[in-house]
Amino acid sequence: MKNLWYIARKDLLETIKDKGSLFFMLVMPLVLITVIGLAFGSFFGAGSSQITITVAMSNADTGPTGKAITQALNIATTSLKITVNQYNTSTQVKDQVANNSNVNAGVVIPANASNKLIAASSAGALPKNLVQVYSLPGSSDTRPTIIQNIVTNVLTSEVAGSTAIGQVYSVCNQPGNHCAQSSINTQAIASTVGQASATGGSLAVQTLTAGKAVKFNNFDQLVPGYAIFFALFGINAVAGTILQEKEDGTFRRLLIAPVQRYALLGGKLLAQFLLTLAQLTVLFAVGYFAFHLTIGSWPGVISLLIGASFATTGLGILLVSVVKTRRQLNPIVTLVVLVTSAIGGAWWPLFIEPTWMQQVAKIGVTAWAMEGLNGVMILGKDFAQIAPDLLGLLVYGLICFFIATRLFHFQEKAA
């Protein structure tokens, strides 16, 4: 064990003295994380979440319908702000929607809209095309849909109130019934029924939450993603030294020395494990204090970092066992890291990918690590809930080590 530690210590000191390696391990990831985080500050949900909508409106109705729609669009909350610009004609509204990029939707309420609605409802019919909502054709903007839903809700309550009045008159006019027409307060009935239809359903449903709220800071995705990404590229360093010593015949000379084979190889693997763990720890520590990472479960995050370091070390020795020369190593490591990072959630949350792709991504270390880290830092999972991902990392590393022991040779066989 003493020889194993001496070999690991030697490799660690060589890496620490190499300023280029330290720059690639620590400085470059932090610079990249900062630049991308600032460039896409709101891409992952950070920043303001308020939706702002500008509406061009022409309201020629003097009755309750026009007033109700105008009042309903008067919204200014932290999540939604609607600005209504009034115009005299429907043509002006259509021109604003078509030619003014700042106008998101248009609403036209024609004259006598209230009377038409009451007349249709009293006759037992439903009014059609009473109010017009305009938007650009073929647009994927959802803001006109929000305006349409608000207008629809208002008209739903208005229709309900007017229909109730029609039913009251119908009952009063049936043979044997006696109602004083003056005692029927149509405005009070319409208002009461309309409000009940608009709010009654929502009040009858109780909205509750189960579990923790989802919090999505863009750095909660970027820091772990790029930390794992650069940790995998660190395989190049240790794997390269092993291949170099095999090519130079250093391993062959050491085999006749009083050094056990497990100590010779184990020392280098221990150095790889400790370097990867130190790199991940420093990046997460800087991320926590500088970028205010959300750490839902410290035991979960620490365990996942240890598991990711172990799995990365196993992948490194597996690649060394398969690759024969240093010339082959760089393109293979680059290909493996880029592919597994792309589908494994290093650059975007793994849980937004299709289910089949999430399963395919499990061929790499990145997916196991990011699924666990996304769960702890974004989805609010506890240690028990990310235990399968931690177990996956450990099993991944063990499988790599097992295959590597069957394929690794301290010296290549002579041709």
C-alpha cells in the first residue's frame, strides 16, 4: 500500500506543478461556465418570468360586455402584465397587429355587443363571432392565445348571466306562474350568475403541491454539466502517462523491481480518482459561492461527486486497455466525451430529452451523474431518491474495472 501511495503522490505532484493542466482543469471550466451563464441568463429559466402583452383594442360597445372585457384585460402582476392601447376602429386594430411588432394581439368589440349577447341568450341561442381577437397568421407566439382565453372567460360568464335571465322570464311566463315583471332585476341576476360561473369552478378546486418546488437557476445546470464534461477530458492526462510508460518500456523495467503490479497501476488510478474528485469539488465550491448553486442535499451531491470520480477513473483505465498508442487516445477520448456529454445532459437538462434518448445516454458516465445532480439541484430530490443514480455510477465504474483487468497488459506482446 505504501508503494501505491508513493506512485499516486508522484503523479499528483507532477500534475500540480503543470500550470497548463491546472488551467485546463479549473480555470477554463469556470471561464466557460461564466460566459455561457451570462450569455444565456434566462434560457434555463433564470431572470424575470413576467409575461408582457400589448393589446390593440377597439371597444364600440357601451354595455356591460365591453366594460367587462376591458376590466379583465387590466392585469399587472409579477407573472403577467397586459397593456391595452385603445383605437377607434377595427381597421386601426388590424393595422397595428399586422404592422407594429410591439403589438401582440388585437381585440375588437363591436357596437351593441351587449344587446346582441342578451338577445341571443334570451332566445336560447348562443351568440357567434361576437368579439374578434386578431393575431399574426402562422405565428407560434402564445400571447394572443392568452388574450383569447381571457376574452372567452368573460363572454362565458356574460352568456351564463344572460341565459339565466332568459330562463327566469320563461318560468314566469308559464301558465300558473305569477311574477311581477318589475321585481325581476335583470342586471343583478346577470351579474350574480356571471360571477358564479366565472369563479365558482376555480373556487371548488383546491390546488395543493406534493414534493418540493422546482427551482431552475441556469448555473444549477451549467456548473455540474461542464464540471463533468471537463472531468472526463481529464482522462487524457492519466491515460496518456500510462500509455507513454508502456511505449517507453518503463512498465517493463518496473516489473522486475520490488513493486507489485497492483501498486503500480493502482497508484496511477488513485491519482486519477483524487484529481477528478478535487477538480469537481473545487468547481462546485466556486459555483456555490460565486453562482449561488441550489444544493438540495449535501450528502447527495457529495456522494454523486465521489461516484462520478470513481466511474470516470474506471472509464479511463478501460480506454487505456483498449487503446494501444497515445496517437489513438486523443480522438477516441474526444469522441467519447462529446457524444456522451451531448446526449447525457451536460449541456441541457437530461429530463427534457425523449425517454428513449435518456436510456441510450446511460452508456456514458455523464447521464448517470447528471440525472442525479439534476434531481438534487433542480428537482428537489433527497438522497434516497437519487440513490439509483449513485448506484449506477458505482456499478459503471466496477464494470469498467472488471473489463479492463481482462484486457490491460503492462507491455504489448511482440509482433
